[in-house]
Amino acid sequence: MSTKPLLNDAIVGDGCLLAAFSRTGQLLRLWWPHGDGPQHIGQARIGLVRLDDPSSPSPLSWLDSSPWTHRQRYLDDTNALETEARHPSWPVRVTETAFAVPGEALLVRALTLANTGGAALPLRVVHCASFVIEEHPYYQACYVAEEGNAVVHYRRPYAFAVGSSREASGFQAGHAFADAADGRLSGSDIAMHPEAALSWDVTVPPGGRVTLPIVIAAGLSPDDALARLKRALATPAHEWLTRTVEHWRAKVARAAPLSTADETLQRLYRRSVLVFHLMADRETGSVLAAPEFDEAFTRCGGYAYCWGRDAAYITVAFDRAGLTDLSQAFYRWTARAQSPDGSWQQRHYHDGFLAPAWGLQIDEGGSILWGLWQHYQVTGNRALLDELWPTVEKGAEFLLAYRDPETGLPLPSRDLWEERDGVHTYSAAAVYGGLVGAARIAETLGHGHHARRWQETADAMRRAVLTRLWNAEAGVFYRSARLRVDRETYERANVPDKRVVRTWKGYARYELPVDPVIDVSLLGLAVPFGLLPPHDERMRRTAEAVARRLTVPGVGGLKRYEDDTYAGGNPWILTTLWLALYDIAIGNLERARALFEWAVEHRTPLDLLPEQVHRKTGEPAWVIPLTWSHAMFVLAVRALDETGWV
């Protein structure tokens, strides 16, 4: 098994099954029955053998590697991925169309082999896969079924059957990659091993073409997977593709339209709508931050989870794009994910269980309550508010309780970037927004006492932010107060009012009184949470400091904060669009348009928006796609569209 790359170049799926591919068409990852996992692929490759050239020292040539060259695109307005591979000396062009059939737990890899030469071309197609089911290194098993026309991989509750409507010419269970290199499979039919392979012999006539669909069917037992595969293969692959294309184009057609005539923006907007449908779990309503790319947490803490913070922005974008059903499903999911005390913890799996976390982020709960009120303002769905009232009440009461009675600010928690503990200005703004949203919900439902209490607390928190977190000397807001640091940093700091707090069992916690670092999240005071109006002079000065200090020289775009080093300290798509949204709010459309165009220019060739852009090369970097990036694009393009500036 090879080490997986830290980039997913393309994704396909159906809202439950999700698959990631490289830019050369290699299947890198396969998640089922939900986009957050489990992940089941170790390695999966397709290769060709020229049967008319037995003297070749390396007869098998993998389609996803050199010397093949590749072109890749999505079929227009769909989540069907087409990868074309050409060999410099073989007279063959291979086009693979990969797609997940909506609602069927099927991944189809339909190959079209076109003979570009003048003589018949005999080929052997080899599909070799290592299924590391549930990402578990042990107890994998596989066997050949139905007279060699399918292989089945299984472990505990999950099974995957691989086959084609064409008759297989060879098969092997166990140790398949090593043996497949010579193009001949051993015929072993069962193994306690993750690897297995199938081959098919075809002859492509001169100037003609041959199709070969390779189907992966998922199931909850070997029999279930085989039965699903059998049903799938009874239908021609082109019919599955037609059904899939119609499904996605209908989703795009139902989205709220843009008025701009700019085809690039129209295409990126439609791609964002398609990404949203892949990242929103069709069964649970949860929203995935991004397809996972670092399963072992080698360079980060993982992305295949649902954050209430990301989801609040994303659901507002859903609603702006007319996808209100996705938002409604998410807010119903929040009741499942809420802790008994009314809080929402840092992040969750799609089933609502707590995911690996670094501690409470108080902005998560504030963001969810704020987002629910934004959703109601679009839909007027009072029945949803009635249904979620117990969730809202518990959430708002937790925010009330999680305050410092001395300052009126939230108690210390993790910041939105999950890197530091303290009392954060952004987090306080999110709590303010959540309490205001909860108060509006209470007022709408006739709970006047709750509405007054929550609004009064929000007003008090606003006053506390403006008095305690305003840096009058610098003329900007502090990023944080009561910043937790290590002992060495504490002892080096020559500042008044630093203190040591004794925690449970007497452990020392070292705190600095304020954190003056400029952070793009300070824009959250105005956009989106409205603690201050965007035109307020304090916001203007803070926003100018953000623009001045966080713009990356040369490549452009904004990094998250002044001393950011994560993944190299790159500019981010969402941070750049955050400032653009602020500029739109104050009417600074010229700079907003420039920031917006920078984000658009740094999409991938497949119109996917990454999390980051490499600070030196300008190439898309790190997570591809990031749902929050697409959400900020949708919010910005719709706002600019309404001004007539796009």
C-alpha cells in the first residue's frame, strides 16, 4: 500500500457514498455509508497490458502514472468525473467516467478504450485494489465470487463487491499488486488479505472503441454487496450515467439563479451547489467540513467532521443558493449533536457522536443559534422553530451560564482556529449573535421572558466587548483577553496584570491579560454577527489593520493572522472573501471586487475551492475542496451580484 497524497483533486458521491480521486484518475479514498467514514480504500488502480507485445519487460502500465498524460473535467453541471489518459506510444485513448449512482451505494468507473491506430488492438484491463475496510490494518478478507466475475472484500459489517458486465479473463485474491505487475493473475480465489484483482481481455477494432464498466457495490454483508452488484450490472452503465447526470442537473436547476453574465462565476457557483450536495449528509443532515486527506493526523487534526461554526456559514450560503432543505436538515441534526448541558462541542461525527476534540469552543453554540435565526428569516418556517425550541432554550441557557460574572464576557475557551485558549473577541461576537438569534426565536414563539433575558445578556456582552476588548492605544480590537500561554512565554512577557490561575488539583495556568495580534476573525464583530455596524469607526480601523497586516506579499490574499504558520502560513480563500464581504457591507466595492477576483482566480482546474493558496507558488493548497470556502464564495458572489458588480 502506498502513502496517500495530502490532496484530493476531485470528488464524486451522492450524499452518503463519497469518493476522492487524484488528478490522474486514481481512486484515493472511498467513504461509506457516510462522507465522514469509515474510509475503506488502501489503494485502487487500473492498468493496461498490450497482448500483442508479450516481449515488453514491464507489460502492465498503470493508467494513473507516467508515461500516460491526463486531462480531467466534470461533465457539465454534474458530479460525474471524466479523466482522459493517453500513452505516448500506444494507439489507445482511455476515457474513464467515474460517478456514484444516487441512492444506490454504487461507484461506477466506466472505461471507454478508443483505438487510434490502424490495426486491431488486443488489451488486458486489470483492476487491482486493496480494501482496508474501516481503515483497519488487520482482519481483512476477500474472495472471488460468481465464477470469477466479481471479487468481494469484507470486514465485519462492511463488504464491497467489484465486477463488470463483461466476462472476467482472470482473477486473484491476495497479494494482487505484486503479481499484477506482469499482467497475469494467479487464479487464487480466497485470502485473508486486503488485496484482490480482476482482469478483462478486450480487442479494440481499428478506429473503434470498447466500453468496460467497473462497478464497486457497497453493502452490509458480502451477500448484500453481491446482490447490489448483480442488480447494478443488469442495467447498462450508460443508463446509470444518464440517471446520475439528470439527478445533478436537476439539483443545479433548482438552485437560486445568478443574474451575472460572467460564465466563470456561473460555473463556479454551480460547482459550489454541487459540492454542497456532496458535503451535506443525505441521511443525517450533518455537514462535512471537507473530505478527509490526513487520516493519520500527520499534519493536522483532520477535517472529515461537522463543526457548528463552519456549518453556520455554510447553511446561510445554502439558503442564499435556494437550498433551504439542506439547512433545515442540518438544524434538525443539531438537536442530536447537542450535549445534555445545552452546549455544542467542537466537532461531531455525522451520527452526532463527539469527534476527537481539543476542548469547548463557545463560538460553536453561538454560531448555531445565530444560523437558525438566519434560516428562519429566509424560510419563515415556524414549525421548525417549534420543533427545535427545546434545543434553542438549552443552547441559549448554556451561553448565559458560560459567562464570567465579573466581566460579562464568555469564560475562556478554544478560539475558532483551535490553537489557543482565552476569552476571544470573535467568540464573544458569536455568543452575542447566538443570544440575539435565540431572543428573536423566543419572541417569535411567544416566549417573552426568555426573549428579554437573552437580549439583555447579549446587550451586556456587547458593552463588555466594547469596553474590555478595545485596544485604544492601537485603535483596533484585541484578538483575545486572558490568553493562556506556556510558562516560558509567561515568564518572558513584560506586561502588567499577567497572572497564574490554579486549576483543578492545583495545576498552574499561565495567562496574559490581552492578545494584540491582528486576526481576520475580528471582522466577525460586524460580519456576520452584527455586534457592531460595519460603518462603525472602530470596525473600519480594525478592518484596515486586517487588510494591511494580513495581505500576503507577492501572491496576495489574506492569511488568518499575523504570525500564522499553519501549513506554511498561506493565504486562505475564506479569509480573503471575509474581508470582501465586509467591504461589500460598507460599499467599498472596488476592493471587494479585487479580493473576490483573487479567490476566484485561485480555484482548481475543476472549479473546486481549496482552503489555502500556496504563499509562494499561488497553487491551490491543503484541503480540496473546503466547504466553508465555497460557502464564502456563494455569499460574496450573491452579494456582489445584487450590486450589479459581477
